Amino acid sequence: MDMTTIFGLLAGLAALISGFLLEGGQLGGLFKATAALIVFGGTFAAVAVSFPMSRLRMIPKALQFAFTKPQHDAYEMMDEFTKFASITRRHGMLAIEKHVSAHPDDFMREGLMMVMDGTDPALIRQILELEMDVAEQRHEGYAKLFESAGGYAPTMGIIGTVMGLIHVLGNLTDPGTLGPSIAIAFTATLYGVVSANLIYLPIATKINTRSEDEIQHMEFMMHGILAIQAGEPPHVIRKKLDALLLTDDPSVTLMQLKKKAVEHEIQE
């Protein structure tokens, strides 16, 4: 589970509610069932109209993709590629079959299996790039669901507010209730704007970011697979993959990377 996504959502809600309470607002004033029904129910209905059922079934997978932290480690995978390269240069391509057949990454396993089958390098690249395109399109489909919801939610909030004002203006016999009734009506607008800018659109952005990282990782593996097929030496493969590797982890310093590379050379 990616805690940054959950923390961001909770921190945003906490900031909004805290600011409202510090201004003297009442917590109960933020929770109106009718406004929630109009905004969230209307948003879901609009998304359902916009997409076929096959797309709507992807919502759980899209949420899982957004809230789950990737398990792959590029540095461990780079070690695997150099290990496979050493084995194949000494004992032949089929010597890594037992390692490849049990590999947890489908993309890497299928690519190396094609290498062991003697598939043409150009065809392997074509197939792997096609899989990357399919994955990217699937992720775009995930993001579009939430981008659509983020576009509809504010409009549903305005609709809810207008409906509330119609009710208020139709019952002006008691002027004392006019102010609270208008405040309740505007709760729908609040729900629409907050849900769009704190939930739907940020989740869509997280999915797009995750997709970029995933495609980059697949491209990283593709270069390693093709390098093994070409029979490149292990140290050349390591340098090539190290040049492709981009890390966004600030805890991984340049000194740590150099130390890890030196340790690997000593082991070889």
C-alpha cells in the first residue's frame, strides 16, 4: 500500500475541516446526506453514462493501481540481468531456464523465454514494445475514469446548490431560516469541488505517474533482455542499464550507488 496517497487524502481533508472549524463553523454543517446523494450519486451516474460496463469494471483495478506501491526494484533487476549474462556466456542460453521460468515478473519472464526460443531480436523488440503500448493504454483508461469524475463532480455540486436554492426561494414564509437554508444549499457545491480536486483528479494524476514509472521500468527490462540476447558482457550490460536507470528516491545517494557497484565487481 502506498502510504503517501492515503496520507495526502487524509491530510487534505484534515486541513479543510480544521480551517472550517477554526473559522467558527460547526462540524455538523459539513455533513448533509442530501447534498452527498446529489453530488456523489450524480457523478457516478454521469460516469456510468460516459463509459461502457467493461470500462466501469476496471474501477477496482484502477484504485488498486493508484494505491499500491510498485514492488519491483530496478537495482535488484540489474543484478539479475548481469547474473543471467554471466551464466549464458559460460553455459549457454538454456542454462537460465530454471531461473526464468519461476521469475515473478511476467514481462521479463516472457521476454527471456523468447530469447531462449531463438526468436529474432527485431521480433522480440516489436512484441515487447506492443506489450508496453497495451499497458500504457490500459493505464490511460484507468485515469480517464477519474478525470471524467473530476469534471462532472463540480457541475453536480452546482446542480445541487441550484436545487437547494429553488427549495429555499419557494419557502420564504420564515425569513429566520433563510440563512441556514442557503448555507445547506451551498454544501453541495463544496462536496463537488472538494471531491474533484482532492480525490478524483489527484487519483488520476497518481495513475498517470504510476504509468510513466511502469513503462519506464518495462523499457529498462527490454534493454536488458535484448542485451542478453546479443551476448553482451555482464559489465557492459550493467553500465548500459545503469545509464538508463533513473531514481526518484532521495535516500539513494551517489556514494551508495558507487559502493553497490564496487561490491558487485568484487563479487564477480
